[in-house]
Amino acid sequence: SVDGIELTVATNLFGPHTLLAHLSSRLADDARILIVGSPTIQQTWFQRVAGVKTASWKPLSEQCAPSDDGVGAYARTKLGLFYLSSAVARMVPAGMGAAYFDPGVMPGTNILRERHRASQIYW
């Protein structure tokens, strides 16, 4: 980004965090906050075979550095969203709720278009 932040991190992690921060004072008393995740935070046997990286936590300063490892950045942002949802769930007032939702593999997103064939078949 123009701020020097890795684009996947800026979009997938900072975007939802910023949106939630700005909307939180306007939420209904019984609001439900759903943060959409990814199966990349827990590697399956097929992800290993297909060479799909699982999430590995890195300090924020390292996550924000521009990189050509888009798949790794994607996985780290989803792990960051898991941590965000856990923190939000503990901080919301009584009556509100927050959860992390993993919809599973979403065919047709073409997210692994630049990966090898085994990864593409998986998706």
C-alpha cells in the first residue's frame, strides 16, 4: 500500500478491524459480530500435499512488510482475524456476541491461480 503495508494484511486484517472500530458504537445492544475466516489457520493433510501454507504467527511489523508470499500473508491475516474475533468476543457488552466463522473451501474464488496444479485442484 502507499503506507508500506503488505496489501493482503491491509485488506484482510486491517480492513475488518478498522470497520469494526468505526461501527462498534453504532451496533445494537444484541448485535452479533461475525468475522469470516479460512481453513488455512489449521492445515489439513490435503493442504500439506498441495503445498498450501498454514498460518504461522509473525510479529505485526513482519506481517506488514511488503512481500511476494501472498498465500502466506493470506493465511496470517486469517489467523489475525481469529485472534481479533477472540478478543472482540471477550470485550463486547453482555447481550452482544462475536464469532469467527470458517466457511470452508470456497470453490470458484481462483485464490490459488498462481499456485501449482495440485493446489488449484484442491480449490
